[in-house]
Amino acid sequence: MIGLDVGSTTAKKVSIEDGEIKYQIAGTHNWKDLITGIDGNDIISTGYFRKSIPHRASVTEITAAIYGVRHYFPDADVIVDIGGQDTKVIDVKKNNFIINDKCSAGTGAFLEFVANYFKIELKEMGSFHSRAKRIPAINNTCGVFALSEMISQLVAGYTQEEVIAGMHYAFARRISFMIPEAQKLVLIGGTVKNKGMLSALEDILQKEVLVPDEPQIVNALGALKYYC
């Protein structure tokens, strides 16, 4: 049995073999490569395209996130799942959730857009952030206007590293408005691998956040754990 999370930008496959978590990650359009030779009856699906793929059962992203996070942090009370096209904040204790899918400045696609603008890899943004000596104020939470501000700050003399750090803070500020008070806050999703964004969010929230070893596979793991 496997858990398969087919999201808006990536597909993740998880299995548990001899108690060890095994996983593979591919682009969404290549999800079939992950299940070559696997019968649909052995697949528990989740994610944006969960109903479009062969499966024994499907699990919502909210449920998958809760079960996946419990594997790493059983007492987590708030989960923030930052995806490519939306961000979900799940208050586990109050059984409540908020989804932001209307503003690109609160999604992974926004940071990918910033990386493309600077012609760098998304994974490089954290190291650029760490080299910033100043943090320019970028206050707009709308992606289009934030881009305009970013260009203005470059013209004003801020370095590329500093403007990237400023964009991380703008992104983190947008996310922070959605997060309720939490004793144990856990972040998941591929965007969480961006250390610059994570640092900005911790600074804004003034608290440490918890991140699983491989935050991108948590929902696939959760789908498998929920069913099994």
C-alpha cells in the first residue's frame, strides 16, 4: 500500500517498509512514473488531483496533513501547509481550518515567481536571504503590487539579496495573519524547505516553529496512515 499526494505542482509517493518511510517526488504531470507497476487498489490518494488518479480510497488534504504531522509531532495543535497554489492553516485542537487560495502572495507560487524574476533556483532563495544586511519594507500582500514594490526597492539601491529577504518577510507576514495562537506550530509543504521564508516567519511570530525532516511528503504519509 502507498500514499500518493498529487498536488498542484508536485506528486509525492510514500510507502512504509520494515518500519522505514520510503518516498519519491516528481512533477505533478509525471505522477504516473511514481506508480508504474502498482495496482490502483494499493493507492490511497490525496492532494488537488486525488480523484483523478486510480485509488482504493481518497483522503482530503486536511485529514492527510493531520495524520501525517501526528507521525512526527503527536501533540501539534496548529498545522500550516504551504502549497504551490494555496495555504491551509489547520487548528487541530479546535477542529477548524482556514484556506487561502485567493492571494498569490500567500502561496508557494509567489516565491517561485520571485525566484524566476531573479533567474535563480527556488532552493537558492534561502542562501540569498542569509546574506542580506538590510530588510526593505515590502508591505503589499497582493502579488502584483508586491512585485512593483520589489522593483522600486531595487531601484532605490537595495541589493538582490536584501529584496529577496524583504519578499520573504512580505510572504511570512501574509501567512502570519492566518495563524492562531499555538503552543506547538508545525509547518509542512515544499515551500517550508526555503530557510529564508522560515526564518522570516519565526521572526514575525517571535516563536520557533516545528518542521518535519521531509516536509513535502507529510500529506502522502498521512493518507497512508489514515487508511492503514
